[in-house]
Amino acid sequence: MTPMRVFNINEPQFEYDASDPEPYSAGMDRFGPKIGASQLGGSVYELPPGQSVCPYHYEYAEEEWLLVLTGVATVRDPEGTRELREGDLVCFTTGPEGAHKVTNSSDETIRVLMISTVKWPAVTVYPDSDKIGAFAAPGGERILVRRSDNRDYYDGEV
């Protein structure tokens, strides 16, 4: 029998990746693996003023939920930009209609919780930069290319 694993959402241990460029410097505690999850992913993010979780994007296979834990988050989606306050919960569906970007436009550090389905390989589209990313699995092969570089199916084949 596997023992129950516990993560306290109020006591995250944030890690910042020094290679993340401005304005994408967010602290993260990815807790899904810590509680033994394999089909759902979960992370708590700490967003200092002016920072975003990641660029505007959408997923083809993964549904994502956002819960604002503290402060006010600014969320961009296909309909525009809106503010979400503590306790607000939203779902970003798969495909272009689920495109989103989470930013802290306030003067205070905020915290948000993101939960998503886990599907590998994953395909993510970044409309602002015309990129598409294919990710085999955590730590595995990852490819990011411009969608405008689309090739013919038989290009380079013999």
C-alpha cells in the first residue's frame, strides 16, 4: 500500500529559475509529483509585480485550471484582458479558445494555483511569436519552431 502524500498549499517552497527572462520570473512549486500524481499536474506560482507565468499560449491536449490564491491576477484570453481576484477559478480549454497568459499587474506579489491534465507528448502554440512547441515528456526531447516554417510532408525524404 502506498502511503498518502501531503502537500500544504499554504506552505509552498518556491524555486526561481535564474534563466527565465523578464517578465517571466515567477517562483514555482510543482507539487503534482510530490503527492504522487500522474494524470493531473499542479503548481503554485508566486508572481512578483510585473511578472507572468509564461507567454500567451494554448495547449492542444491539456486542459488547465487557474485559481487565484492571493492578490489580483490579470488574465489575457481570446476575449481580451480581465482581472481575477482571490478565490476566482477559471478553466482554459484545449485549442485556440483556451489561449491565456497570467500576469501580475499589481504592486503586490500574488499567488496562483494552476492544475492541468497531463498528456505526453504535449503540443503548445504561442500565437504572439508564431511558435509551436512539441514536448515528448519531462526532460525529454523538445522542439520549438515557427509555424510559418511549415514544410511539405515529403520535404527532405528520399
